[in-house]
Amino acid sequence: MSIKEIPNRIRIRSTQDIRHYLKSYPFKGLTDFFMEYESRNRLLPKTEVYKRMQSTLIVMKESIAKGKAKVNRTPSGLINGGCHTFLNNMPNTIHLMGEWFNTVIANTLAVSELNACMGRIVATPTAGACGVMPGAFLTICDKFSIPEDKQIQSLFIAGGMGELIQINASLSGSQHGCQAEVGSASAITASAIVALFEVSLDKIENAAALAMSNLLGLVCDPVAGLVEFPCVHRNIVGSVNAIACAQMALAGLTSPIPFDEVVSAMKQIGDDLPASLKETSRGGLAITPTGLRIQRKVRDEDPEKAY
Ligand code: SF4
């Protein structure tokens, strides 16, 4: 096939489209493809999209530090210094999976709690799921001393995979349940982690497919309509899942169902979910006796702690 000039607008609907572009146009690889995608579709020079991604990375790193620096509490009491307690109790607690695993949990908690307290975070891809990418991806970057440039490049790949989810399904809990928020966050984080070590579309796709498959069906049932519980704790599941799936893909395990089809399945499941499980707080954990008690207290603006 002859190599053509890269078109002004790049359109993708599937990983097959990406493969087609990579084969037909002179991209320097997958990272270059996603950077060109951003640049051409946003009508910004590549240097500018790179700079913006660099700023995003800095904010993400700051959100971990800020989330850990204070005791995060919300008026509902659902966020009640969890990260602080976790870190303080660690020296006297058994370490089930080693110290590094605890850092993944602490970093995810820090960012998710900061979000609940209205701190500055990066929506990756949403505010509700903002702890997954910093908690898993940045902790791995730190562990392996990954250079900043490589981190930024991998974020472009995460962004590209997120774009496919957004185009074919959604990233919104109110549209498709928590599978679309934490599930998508986990999938794009898994893809970014793989890209740190191997920029292979096959492996990136497999990691994302496995990560999203594991969280299919996850409903959105926030207690009292607040992005606090179960949101913060689900972010940790998203982080751990992302790392496990990235590890499996790097070791050559594959998803029997391709990423594009997993995304279609997510959309179909999300469309079938009742409205009560799509961020309305009319189902699931939100309507348990305790969930309703907390909701009543929050809505009545009871000055006492609800939880
Ligand atoms: S439960 Fe709903 S509000 Fe909470 S993180 Fe998931 S999708 Fe977002």
C-alpha cells in the first residue's frame, strides 16, 4: 500500500481504524499517531498538545501530594480521613501485598478524597474516577523511575483509548453506570501502563479489554447522590485491576473478546441498566437502610455527622 500524506482530520471508531492509519500513513508509531490525532482534531500544534499533556501530568502528581497532605473530610462524613488513617495505621498493620501495593491504595485514596473535597484533580476520564490513573499509573512510573517524556507519551495512548470508549459508548455513570467511569478509567490506565514498557497496540488493546471486561455491569449507586461512597473505594478496585490487567497483557495473555467488542458490550449493558442504577441514587447501595439514613441526614442538612 502506498504511503499517503496524513489527512487534516483523523477519524477513528475502532482499533481497526488505528491499524489502518498506521499502515497507510507515515506515522512514527502509535504514540505519534495519538499525538497527531490530538493536534489535528483540536487544531493545535503538536508542541502545544504535548505541553498541555505535560501540565495535566503535573496536576495529577500534585493531586496525590495534596490529597495526602491533609485529612480529607466531607460534611456528609462519608469521606472521613481514610487516606490519612490508612497511612497512619500501616506501620502496625500486616502488609498483605507488600509496601508498594499499599502506595497504590494510598495514592488512589488521596486523589479520590481530594476530589470529594473539591480539590483540584484531573478527570481521567471523569472526576468520580480520577483516582485510578494517578493511583496506578503514577505509582508505577515512580517505582520504575520512568522519564517524564515517556509518561507523557503513555498518557496520549490512554487518551486515545478513552476516545474510542467515548465515541462508541460513553464515559458517564449517568449514561452507562460506573462501568463507564471506573471501568473506563481502569481500561485506559491499563493501556497507559503497558505503553510505559511496550508500545504494542495488541498488548495495549488486550490490557484495556481485560480491564473493562472485569468491571462490566458495575452500577452507579452513590450514597446520598454524593461522589464519595462507594466511588472512592471503587477507584482502588480500578487501580488494582488496571495493574493486574497490564501485567497480564505484558506477559502475553490475551482477551478472548477484542477491545472494540468489549466497549460495545459495555454500552449494551449500560443501555439495559435501569435508571435507578445510573447516578440517580434510587437503587443499589444508595437505598439500603443505612444509605437512606445518610441521605436523609445530608438532605436535611443535619449539622451532626451522618456516618
Ligand atoms: S458510583 Fe457513580 S458517581 Fe461514583 S464513581 Fe462510579 S459512576 Fe461515578
